[in-house]
Amino acid sequence: MNEKDSTKPDIKEVLNEKDTNLQKKKYNEYVKNMTPKNNIFLNCLKAFIVGGAICTLGEALNQMYMSFGNDKELAGLYGMMTLIGISVILTGLNIYQKLGQFAGAGSIVPITGFANSVVAPAIEYQAEGDVFGVGCKIFTIAGPVILYGIFSSWCLGVIYWILKCVGVV
């Protein structure tokens, strides 16, 4: 038989407790013991390094595409497409998820994080078929972003048009 750790209260003991104040105290102690301890400085450092590495790779790609004779805007588009492609491939190989677990927000903030969040549900539900699996689940994250992006662009366009008609712009 396994011996219980005497410093950690058992959840059954907490729930069976009659006194509500004592129950709250034991429950808070249980939560405190079971909650993983995070090193905020280390988490920020990992996010900074990984996010910075992704952005550095993006800038290196931009410079590489500019060295091929493309202007800055076209090189930026090619660099962005390359980063998205790399993110999709790494998501398919289940590497980007491990990177995200290690780096936290450092892997989510760049455009590669958005590409990962669009592709991951589609890959997860591909067994349900092309229409009901991939087709439906790919828009789990992208759908609201596209919807509100288009809607806010439309609103700003209307405001701009009104201001232009009035003569402010």
C-alpha cells in the first residue's frame, strides 16, 4: 500500500469536512499544494528568446528575399508566407505544440502562432472528413478573427467615407 503524504490533504477529507470554515481552509491548502509553481522570470525569458528567435528568423528571411532583388514590401510578404509555411509544417509534425509549451506566449504572439492555431484544430479533426472535420474546424480560431477583422475594416471604411464627404479628411 502507498502511504499518503501527510503534508498534502486528501480531497475526500476536504469534502467530508462538516465545518465550512475548516473545509474552506483545507480546500485552499489543497489547491495551494496542487497548483504548479511557476518561475515568472524564467517563463518571460523563454518567451522572449523564442519570440525573438522567430522574429529574427523572419527578418533574416526578409533580408534574404531582398537580396534576390525584391523590394522591401514583396520581400516582407515572402518572408511572412515562409514563416506561416514553417509553422504549418511544424504543427503537422507536432513540434510547434512542444515549442508552445516551452515558450508560452513567445510562440503565440508572432504570426506563426496564429497559423498554428488555425491548422491545429483542422489536423486534430481530419479523421472526421474533409468537410465536417477539416473544413469546419479550421475556422474555429480563424473564423472570429476574419469576421471581426472584416467587420471592423468595414466600420472604419464607413467612418472614413463619412469624414471624407463632410470634408474633414
